Amino acid sequence: MDTGGWYCVASEEDYHHEIGTLYYLDMLDEGAHLLTSDYVLDETITRLRYDFGHTIAKAFWQQIEKAQQKGFLTILWVDERVFRAAMDIFRKYDDQDFSFTDCTSFALAQEHKVDEVFTFDHHFLMFGLLIKPR
């Protein structure tokens, strides 16, 4: 799960809220196990905080904690090895406007053999990953 996926589910004002929420609920109904990273959560919480306030950002984090407790979400942590791999990607693709958080997601996707990402960010397509929902 990328920031765009989390954000559209958390924000009723997001352009993709309806389709994103339906997709998210369908994944949960199908028993999907979701992966996200601490960098993605940092980006999401920060954006929610700035756009909607501290209360909404805290409520989002509570949902993340519940998802972890129920066993359908794993948070992948960016350690030094992943950070270095992300920096290699960042350097290699200097002709693209990938965020560094995107690069950490690309590195984690490679490591964990992820080929599909819940996002609306076309950068994931450019890196060779499927994006959902479409």
C-alpha cells in the first residue's frame, strides 16, 4: 500500500475515495495481506495532519494499529540496507521525478517480490509494478 491508497481511504475529500475504499474493502474481504512501509505511513500521517488536522491523523494511525492487530497488515521498516538500495534507485533514475519514499517502496517491492501496489501514482508503473485499482 502506497500513500495514495491510504490517503484515498482515509479522506472522504480525495478524488479517488469511493473507488479506493471499495477496492480496499474488497481486498480485506478476500483475505489479502497488505504490506506498507514506515516511510509510506510517515508520508500519509504527515499529509493527513496538514490537510485535516491532528485528530484525523491520529484516527488513521489507530486504524493502522487495528489492521496490524487483526493480522492483515505488515509494516516493513526501512533499515540501512533498504535505504541504500533506495538511494541507488534514486540515483539511477535521475530522469524521473520519483520521491525518495517511492524509491524505498520500489526497493521493498523488489525485496519482498511485490508486483502489485494499491496506489494512483504512475511512478510505480514506470518502475514496472502494477497499480490497483484501475
